Amino acid sequence: MGHRHVRFGQWAETYDHGIRGRVAQRFYRAVLTTEIPAGCRVLDVGCGTGRLLSLLAERGAVGSGVEIAPEMVKVAQRANPQMEIRQGTAENLPFGDSTFDLVVTCLAYHHMDAPERFLAETARVLVPGGRLVVAEPRLGVLRRPVNALFRARDHVERFGSAAEVRADLERCGLTSVRTRVRGVTFLVEATRS
């Protein structure tokens, strides 16, 4: 993931209690509108402090996480000691083949250097019939100026539209792709064949 220009680790201890955490809560609530059966094995890619994993566990999911920032990994492990949370990247998931029923990535897709590699890795770690949920900000007319600002500052972040994310998933062979909007969030969901 393209965190080389964004230092998330510096906010690890305060993230959930500050403005970033309050904004993230809206996205977590959107993800929780997804069908998540009890016992569902979920991987949260870009899990940050593990807050979404905690919420998924309250629903009966069996969670695991991967996060690039070591400081965030420590906070997530402390918050979810019963879960397997590893340091790693979205483009090289440190988990075995066909391990998860559901992969979620919330507010992380726009940070990925190579989304196509993440999607290939997602297909690898999902069981056949497993699902992917990508939750991203719905920026509308602000998307292009925000992306231009990031490019001007040499950031790798790039916010896509729901249609662009959907096209990425379809190009990578995921099926039953659908898009939903929940307030400031769009969710693109797909299934591994």
C-alpha cells in the first residue's frame, strides 16, 4: 500500500479518538450493512487500529487483519488479542490460499500502489464463493481536485469513483459485482468464482 507519503503510524494511539477515527466510524457503519454471518472468517486489509475488526467480532465474525504501519499493528493487536493481526501489505497478503469467507478494505483502496495485485491476492485468500467489500469515500465533484492535490504533492493516493473501482474488480475476474451508497461511502462488493 502506498503509505510511504502518509505516516499513519504517528496517529496509532490517538486515531480512534480524534477526527480521523470519527470519520472512519461512518465508513465502518457502512461496511456493517453487509451480510456477515456468524462464524464468517473475515480479513480486514488496512485494518489500522483494529476498530472495524472489533465491530465485526461483535457480529460473530472471526477476524484477522493486515496493516502496513507497525504502530497501528500494535494497537490493533492490543485491542483484539484473540485475532491474528499481521504487519504486511495489501499487494502481498501474509495469509494462506482459500482462508477467508470475506475480505474487507475500508478507506485503504485509494492508498494502494497496485490495486490489481491486491485484487489478485484477494482472490487467492478467498474461498470459492467468498466475497470482497471495498468501502471508499464518495467525493463526487471533489474527486478530481483532491487527486490533483495529491499528485502535486507526489503522493501515491488516488481516489477512484465507484464505477472505476467496480471496473477494477470486474477486470480482475471477480463476479456479481454490485455498488451500494451509504451516505459519504460507496461500497463495491464482488464474489470470487
